[in-house]
Amino acid sequence: MTRLMRARELIGMAVVTLDGDDIADVKDVVFDGDTGHVRGFTLNGRGLLAGPLDKGLPAGAVSGVGRDAVMAESPSATVALEDIVPRARTRDSDVLGDHVLTETGTDLGAVADVILEVAPGGVADVVGYEIVSSAALYPDGRHVLLPLPHTVAASGEAVVVPSEAVRFVRHDLSEFASAITAFRHRREEEREEGDSRGQGGGGDAVQ
């Protein structure tokens, strides 16, 4: 069974091997801005005085995410940092603070956190953002949860989402899973309707 969690809940969490060895702490969660798939984690060394490590933990080497630790297959599961955060994408890898815009140009607010879908075998996808709402959404600047489609347009300065995503904004994680499903189902219906209209138009032209 999957569950939803905020990315910040993982920051500082211990990375532990299946043999029980603590090998690092989670520094950041890295995901592909186009697909939403989690690439892996950058790491800090263990201990108060330890700094960032020059290696990361790929998502494929994560065997589970618990309440207190990220489970890695083995100490050798870590890879070069470049394999987690390619230098060409470093500027686009941090969405915190980015503005979220609709396709029609409405500014919905700024990203405060990333909502992850955690599967039994590890972290799977980014499924939404927690945003500090703009006046266009809520004038009091409250934190709300915004679902994302399967693909996301992220430029490194802004994130563009379908305008209809606003209809599925929620205020609590307990309500958010159903909102994500409903939003994506609606997107799929619209895509199929568009395909059907396209096919129909083609048939008319042939006749």
C-alpha cells in the first residue's frame, strides 16, 4: 500500500542498510522535473559535524522508506553524485520557492514542499506540491496541496500546471490521495476525448 509524505520529512533521516549499518543521512530528494520520477537522494555524512558527501543513493537502490529511516540494499548501493544530479540539470533540481503558474499565466503561489508517493519498495513519484497560495488562490497565503499531472513543465524558475488543477486543491494529506486520482483520471478522460475528436475529424476528411 502506498502513502503520501512531504519531502522535508525525509531530510535528515538516516540511511540504513539491510544489515543494520548507518551509512549516511538524507540531504535532499532529487527528482526529474519533466516526469516527476524520483532519481534518488543526495547525502550527508553521519554525525553533527559531518558535511555533504560526494555520492548519492539512487532510487533503484532503496528497498524501503520507513518512519525513521531509508533502507538501502547495501553500503555499495551509493553512486557518484553526478549520477543523481547531472551538472546540466543542477539549476533545475531545486523547486522550493519556485512560482507555480497555470497554463493561462495565473500565479498560484510558491512551492513550499514536494509531496511524494511512497510505495512498499521505496519512493516512486512526486505527485504534488505544497504551496504558499497567492492572492489569486487564497488571499491569506495559506498552505495548500496541489496535485500534479504525470508530466510537469519545470524551468528552474517556475512550474507550469494545468489550469484545472485548481479544482483539486486540498488542505490535508488525508484528502489529497483521492484528489490526485480524480485529477489524473480527468486528465486522461480529456486526452481520450481529444484523441476521439482527432480520429473523427480524420474520418470525415477521408470521406
